[in-house]
Amino acid sequence: MLAITPIQSSWQVRILGDELKRVPLSESTNDSSRPGMNPMTTGVGALAEVDTASVANAIQELSERSPNSGFLSGQLKCRFPALSPMCGRALTAEVASPCSDEPHENRYWEMWEQLEGLDSPTVLVLKCAEEDGSRYACFGEVMAALALRLGAVGVVTDAGIRDVEEIEEMKFPCFSRYVVPSRANLIVSKLGIPVTIAGQEVRTGDVLHGDANGIVVVPDDVVDQIPAESARKRLLEDELINLTRTNDFTLAAFKELRSQIPILHTDLPTRTQGPTA
């Protein structure tokens, strides 16, 4: 069993009528639709209530990570930008769609068994093993329903997905490089291994946070500090925005106020200024 440290979530999978839905824990009861998946008792939903750009800002203030790293590139598209942020720990897999009938090692059901055994909200990260992931959909409506039922809070893949309208109705976040109508002859060739997806290495257990702005990998040692830091930064940014809407606005005043809001961590080396014309 892959060991993954629990992370708090503001969402729970509930059976509503004949449908599976993600609902806020504030609307749920103490009974979980998934046995063994209990609401966290402290800081519930803190990260899931922050947008991903604000999470990235907070990480820059709380760690020495460069602003040019720690996120998945724009190759991946957020398919349902109106949904609330996705936040969970990664379960990584390498997937393929072989064209031949030759037998291949397939850990497909093992992936679902791993997901079923996890208590933490989980993001499925499906790395395409082929050079071209545009020729098949590795994730669709049935897999989304199963993932949702087993406690997943989203999927990230550099291959294709399909059944987008049906998955959106489930309120299940999806990030993919392609939307493809044809299914895959899907195999899971590797499970729980580090993968590089959209230019970023992701390991099983990494905290992923994603919304319409993209996806960031959140360092474990700053997770608990992000909500407060994000709120502080938001207030400072609101001051800048509000200044532009007043009669007192001048560029000099804006520049002065802006100088009080550092973007990079203070311990990082100052960027060198390029040659001037």
C-alpha cells in the first residue's frame, strides 16, 4: 500500500438521489458515503477555499521556491473552470493504449484498489507513456463515476478525456491536454512512480491544488500557513486595486504602495537588471 499523509478537504462524496456529487462538508452529515473516509477535525477545507493563483503567491512568500517552478504548464487545460478548486494528494500512474493484441502488464485494477484504500482526498495523475496522447481518451464518464465514488477529487492527465458534459454534471475537476472522442485500450503500466507531466515532476503523495489558473504542487511544510498568508496578500492586492479606482490615484502613489508588497521571498537573490537602452 502506498503511504499518503492525510490532507484536509472541504468536499465529501455524497449520494444525492440517484447521483454521486461532491458537496461541501458544511452541507454533509457525519456519515460518509465512503466507509472510512471521515471529515477532518481541524482546518477543514482551508486550502480548497483559496484560488490557485493565491496559493502560488503564498508559496513564494513562505518558501524559497522560484516563481518559475512548482507548477504544471499551460499545456493542460482546466476543463471545468467554474468548479471550486481541486485539492488533494497525488496518486500517479503511467498509462498507455497499445494498438497490438500482445499481452501487456496492466495494473489498472490495482490503481483503483490503491485509491479505495486511501483516506485522504486524492488526485489521479495519469501520465501518457506514448509520445502522442492526442489519439485516445484515457478518462471518461464511467471512470469519473468510479473515481468519485472511491474518494478522488480530480484527475490530471497529459492525454485526452471525453464525456465532458457528463463529467461536468458530476462536478468532478478534470485537467487534460486533449479532449478526444475515442476511448483507449487502456492499460496502467506503472503505478506510484514519479512522473513528469506538463513540465513538472509529480510524486505520489504530493499536494496538488488546481483551478482555472492551473495546477501547483504545494510543499508540505507550508500547507498549514497558506490560508492566512493568502488572505494577507489578498488584502494588500485589494489596496492596489482600490487605489486605481479612486480620485487620489497617481502612478507615483501606486508605485509607492506596490513597493510595500514584495512578490518574491526576501531571502531570494535580487534579480539582475538587464542592460538599458
